[in-house]
Amino acid sequence: MGNSIRGILVMVKEYFAMSWSNIRGNKVRSFLTVLGILIGVTAVIALITTVSGFSGTLSSSFRSMGAGSLMLSVTGNDLKSGLSREDLTVLTELEEVDGVSPSVSLRGRVARGGAYQSNVTVSGRNAYYFLKNEGMVSRGRTIHPSDEENMTFVCLISQELVTTFFYGEDPLGRNLYIDGVPFLVVGILSGDGGTSVTAMMSSGSASIVIPYTTALKMNNTGDVTSLVVYAADGLESGDVTTVLEETLDAMFSYEEDCFTVTAMTSIEDTMNNMLSMVSTLLAGIASIALVVGGIGIMNMMLTTVTERTMEIGLKKALGAIPWQIQMQFLIESFLLSMIGGVMGVALGLFLSLILCQAIGSTFVISVEAILLGVSFSAVVGILFGWAPARKASRLNPIDALRSM
């Protein structure tokens, strides 16, 4: 039994050596055959790894906000269109709430001297917003509670606006006009605009940040319709939702459909599910290239069988049985496919690294994607090599030798 297994292993080793020799002997044809598998695996690995990296970055951003964060959107009713400053104070004073970050948006015309820019995004924030989103300010100061209380005309501007209106000057302490109103520049926003999901979802591409109370005044309203609520330490978003909804129900006289409370964890789950679906869809589309590559392998192996008819007939005449002939051609097909698979994995990871750097997401090697790519390659090599190998094993040795 031991000698039989050892003999089979020696035979398989010889088949691998022969297959490698045949592949090297037809370098151009082998390369063109491998190319289809290489492109397919590269596409699968690059797409899945890039989407996984982006998903990880997104999840990290959500977690950086804390598990107890909730998005509150207010539609209001006929008597109350939103939340007043007094209402925000009530919410902040709840034991289950650590703080709130209102969001007020508007578009304005920004000017200084002879330069101007229309339709600039202006975002109204409070001091707590900057406390929860560190790293948003590269120079200067953030908005202070006194700015909110007194509705001061101070602002923080993006680096783009610094270049546009203060080229060669220090903007701090100088005025910038928003819709004709002079605002004192007190800070410069960092280039990334903040790393948390609060910053990404609610500020968007804000070029200017001003106190939210000042933004309300410029909008000729006293009501806030969008804000983020942060749970107190040790509490999850679910612990706060019930108390928050009860308080808001009382504010809106228990009328239905006046507000929506959404936990950040549920948003994260929804976005991850969507990204997973997109990743699966893209991988499925990219896998078509693997099928094309498999057809290329089949064509090459059929050609090889035709070219080596004499060799097959000679081996059968010397005593080779059909399964040995079939095994030889299957190994050659498998080896071709795996060469393309391994090269595709390496190229796919390199391409994914470039894409992740381009979109600013974290590059994470996906073991699942690598296993998927290699497995696909092996399956394609065996499936599409089966028919040519079977054809070779069924050749009549007399007919094969007659072609000599």
C-alpha cells in the first residue's frame, strides 16, 4: 500500500515537471492562455479588496463617533416647525444625553475686495460639534459657547477660500463678507474636514463654518431641524432613543410623524450591507473574465491534445492507462490556471493598494478575496481542462500511432 501511494506521488511529480516543460516550450501561447485567468482574478481581487478597505474606513469613522450617537431629523407640524434653542437646552439637560450638535446649512455669496464666489456652502455649528470632531481646525480657534449665545459674526474657512481671498496674507483676524455681512475669520479648517461620520454626513463639503445661532438668524428662522444627539457615557443609542422620543413627543404635542430618530449603528449596518451587495455584484461581473480565461485554457488544451496525439498513442502502447493520460492533461490545465491565479492575486492586491490610496481609504488584505481568487482559478482549470483531458484518455492507441 505504501509503495503504491509513493509510486502515485512520484508519477504526479513527473506529470508536473512535464506540464511545466510543455508550458515553457510554448511561452507565447501559454502567456495568452494565462492572460484571461490573470485579468479575471486581478479584477476580482482588486474590486473586493478595495470595497472591503472602503467599508472598513467607513465603519471606523462610524465607531469614532461612539456607539451612542443618534441622528435626529425634524419635520415638525403646523404649530412647531423645528426645535428652538430652549428645546435644545432641554435635550442637553437629559441625564441620558451627553450633548447635542445642531446642523444649519445655507448657501451664500462670499466676497472680499474685488473677489467673490457665489453658492458657497455655509454650515452652522456649535462648540460641542468641534469637541466631538477633533482635528477639524488646523489654525486659529473653534466656535465658543459665547459665540452661540451672542450670535457673533465669526467664521472658520477652508484652505480653498484662504487661497481665493487671502492669497499671501494671514486670514486670521480679517473680515470676509457673507451675503454682505462682515464675518471675522477666527480659524482655518483642516483639509480633511474632520474624520468622523458626523463631519462627513452633515457638513458635506462645507467651506465656511459659523455659529449655528448666527446661521439661524441669516436663514430668518429660529428652529433647528437637524442635529446629532450623543448618549451619556456608558449608554448605548438604544438606551437613549426611548427617553429622547418621549421628550420630543411632548414637545410636538404627541402628534405623529414630526421627527425621526436614527441610530448611527443602524446606518452603519445598512451601508455595510449595501457595500457587501455591491462587492458581490462587481465580483460576479469580474468573474466573467475567469470564464473567458477558462475557455482559452480549453482551446489550448484541445490544441495540445491534437499536437501530441503520437505521444499519447506511444504511452498507451507502452501500458499507460486512460486515467494516467487524463491526469497528465488535467495537471497541465490546472497548472496553467494556477499560474494565472497567483499572478492575478499579486497584481490585484497592487492595484487595490493604488485605488485605496487614491480614494483615501485603508488598504486591508482580504484573505477571503485571495482564497476566492485562487479557488476560482483551480476550479476553472479543472473544469475547462476536463474535456480535453478526457478526449486524450479516450484516444485509440492504434489510430494515434498511425499518425506517426
